[in-house]
Amino acid sequence: MFLASLKNELEKLFSRKKYIVFLILDAIGCLLLAIGQLVAKIVANGEFDTSILFDDMLTSSMSPFLTVFIPLMALLAAADLFSGEFHDLSIRMVLLRPVERWQIFCAKITAIFGLCVVFVFSHLVFSLLVKVLFSKTVSGAGYAIGAYLLDLVPMAVLVLLFAFLHQLVKSSGSAVALSVICYIALVILGKYVSFAGGLIFTEYLSWHSIWLGATLPVAVLLPKIGILLGTAIVFYCGGYYLFERKEI
Amino acid sequence: MEKVLEIANLVKLYKNGRGVQNISFSVGEGEVVGLLGPNGSGKTTIMKALTGLCRYQSGAIRIFGADPADSIEKALANVGCLIEQPTLYENMTAKRQLKLMSRYYPQLSNTSVELALKEFGLDRYANEKVRRYSLGMKQRLGIAMALLSDPAFIILDEPGNGLDIESTVELRTKIVSLAKERNKAFLVSSHQADDIEKMCNRVIIIYEGNLIDDVTVEDALRLSPTLEDYFLMKIKAAKNGASFRKGEC
């Protein structure tokens, strides 16, 4: 029943045109970024050596993409599958089927994460295409694929955070507002408040930067993995507890 | 007659004090049982408790021997439900929604979806988005979804809502024939005594969260000219605090 639920949740998400529009916007964004870099280089140096210019093409857009664009997609998907369905009561369609609530909850979370995976890899493919188009090489692709794969780990925790927050309020709008406020607060807390340094999972959204160095800093990584895992467990349990107790 | 549903001393009270208390009844195979009561009497609350949409404080529920509070998967495996108005995915077509729901029943094929659409007169609008449907069409789709898996026990909450006269009669005929010919059990709620009289074998009258009568339609009609009259008599008695029980009046 979990697989049936997962298929349904994915189908529901991808039947919404907004995600296709966002995918197209992402592709256009990659192209514009490359053109912008090219123009800036020409204006500054008069050079036209695209092979050097696009060396870091695959990873240069990762930070804004992973800290703004993907959280936005996860947030919208959580609103569609949780608060939106509770608000218009369409959640009843699923709850009246022979499927346990934990399976529904897990299927929804997995579908949201699946959407993030699709966006992450689409972004990688778009960046690769732009790089090939401008510099006729795929150098750095291996590193980029590794980086994107690693960055999916903290993304999963972010999805669990949004799933949890969407159980706290009834209306879809309030749930989105609460999620945005919490996310911004966590980002600010992690970056600018010293005592919270290292304890907030949003600091690890560029998780690959720790892993893909010359040596693997095991001593640094272990507590960070623990923090991510602990945060994920708290959000999952909290979210499921509230989801399971909801009366419709 | 084997029991498909057994409820014993069900209590579900909301924070505002409304809800239902000490509800006990059962539904057997091939029976069409009507839940009759004024608006807000607790009919929907009973159905929500049965289907796991709300948690009850005490009592016991068994659907085909399974407790929905323990395993909704077992309890609802052979049950079709429509609770309150059909809540559908407005941005999807009827066909797609039925297909999504059919995934929960491995025995169903694409033909089942087509058949359900045809049976409820929705085949012509199968590829139209549900947001363009009228209330009656949505209701028919909701009922089609409840019957999609060919369940042995069907729970329908106010199934006649939004339906025109022809569709209401068709639905009543379908319910009666499914019960008689295929031994399906139904629990149907309504605040229209006429609907219940025409399709049910037994009626359970709920008033202010209490079960005030559980009687066969035949017996009720022996005591009053119509089920409506019988219902009004029972309600009046409940209001006056008198203890009218079957056989006493």
C-alpha cells in the first residue's frame, strides 16, 4: 500500500503545472547565469576564453539553488500534499482507503523529497548542458554529481521540517507563512548566532563542501551526521504524531 | 446472517460537548440500515468514528472483525465509504481520480474504472476536470469511488445530497438491488425519512448524540402511517424525556 500511496502522491504533485513552470524557469536561470558570466568577463577583461570561464559552472549556482529554490519547491509541495489537502478535505479520499496513516505520511514525505531530487538533478542536467554548449567540455561533472548527491541528505531533513510544520496549523496559507519564518529564522540563527553554531541543520545545506575535500574530516563529520539524524528523527516523530491524531 | 459491523457503547464527544454516546448496533450481510436523525444529531460522527476519520473516547468497533483503531488497512479492506460531501482533487479528471483510488485495490483493472464511470453516467465527462462538475456530478463520482472496489460493506453519508430526482431513485434502486442480489451491506445516513423508508430494512434513530430507537422499517410502518410520522413521534418522545421503546407505543 505504501507504493500505491507513493505513486499517487507523485502523480498528484506532477499533475500541477506550477512545478513544470518552475523547471522551465530553472533551465532559463541556468542559461541566463552563463550568459551573464560571459558578458561580465568580456566587459571586464575583453577575454573570450569560455573553457576557463565555465570551469565552476556546475557548482557556482548550487548555493542559491539549494538554499532558496529547492526549499521553496519543498515548501510548495508540502503545502499541496499536507495543509492544502487538509484544508479542502481532499485528504479524506486517501484516509478512507485501506491504507495506514503512517504509510500515507511516509508516502507524502517521500514524494516531496522525490520532487526535490527531480529538481536537483534537472538543475545538474541544465548546468551540464549549458557548460557543454559554451565550453564544449564536461570536466568537473563527476565532482558536481557527487556534490549534488551529498546535498540531498540535508534536503531530506528540510522536507521533514516542512512536513512537521504543516501539521501545526490548519490553513495552507498559515502553514506556508510559518514554514518561511521558521526557515529564515533557522538560517539566521545558524549563521549569525554563535551559540547555535553547528547545531542548526540548515547550515549543512551545502553538505558537499565538508565531504569533498582533499581528506575526509571524520572527526568533524560524525557530530554533524548525528545532528542531522537527530533533527530528522525529531521532525519525523513530531510530524507523524500530529498527522496520526488529526481528525477530519 | 453474519455481522459486518458491530458497535458497542461508542462514545465520541467533541470539546463543545456535542458528539455521540453509548451507541450500540450492528449491521449484518445483505442489510440496508439507515441512520436517521436531525441535523447535528451525530450521524456523521458515528460514520467518521467507523472509518477512522476521528478518534473515539471509548467503546468498541469491529468491521469484519477488525478494529479500525488498530488497523484501518484490515478494517477498510472490504469497505466503501462516502462521508459528507465528496472531497475530490479539483484539478484532476474523474477518470484519473478513479485510477488513483484503484491503486489501493490490487484486484482492480482499468476496466473497473471505465465500468464505474459508465455505471454512474460519467463516461461522457470522464476526461473533464472535476472543478467543472456540478454538485450532482461530484456526488455521483463520490458514490462511484465508494463502490469502485466492489466492497461487501458500504457506508454512505447523505448519498442523495445534490442528486436530482432521477439520480436519487436510481441510487436507491441500486442500493436495494446490491443488497438483495449480491448480499452487500449498507449503512446509509439521511435526515430524509422518505429516503430511508424506501431503501432500508432497518432504521436507527439518533437524537442529540443518543440512539433512541433501532427498529425494522416494517415494524415502524406497522405503528405509524409513514416512517416520517414514526420518526417525529420518537423525537417528540425523546424531547419530552419519555422512554419510548420499541413495543411500548
